[in-house]
Amino acid sequence: MGWKERPYWLKGGIIIILFYILIGIVFSIYDFATFDDFKGFFTFMYFVGPGSFIFGIDGPMEFITSFIFTIAIYFIIGAIIGWIYGKIKNR
């Protein structure tokens, strides 16, 4: 099953997650002068991810939990957008 045969809700969820991670990587590259390695990426994930507001980040386990929660939330948002797009396109 290729990319074109996938349902729109799945495409939307994957695209939103990839966009979120890509923006985080770009932010970490752009902010390389003040942060070491991928600390800019983690800072972006902390401030933009909804999981950080719910779980907080006090250690590595909380970061992993909030990151997974954030990815799930963004997948659901993308899936809803893709589902609506598919409904409109298939009229």
C-alpha cells in the first residue's frame, strides 16, 4: 500500500507530526550559538508541546511522557484535518 492509497486522516496525522519535528530541528539549528547539540530542539518541544503544560518537565521521564503525549495530540489534530479534507475532496 503506497502513500497515495493511504486514507487522508493518516496522511494528515503523519504530515503534522513530521512538520512539528522538522520545525524543532530547524529551531535547534538556528539556535546553535547559545545551545549545545539538540538542546534547542528540546527547548522547542518544551515550549510548543501541549504535553509540557500538562505533565511538566522535571526529569527525563516527564520529558518522554510529555513528548509522546504531544506527538499523539498533534497526530489527532492532523488526522482530524485530513479527515475533513478527505470528506470535502470526495464530495
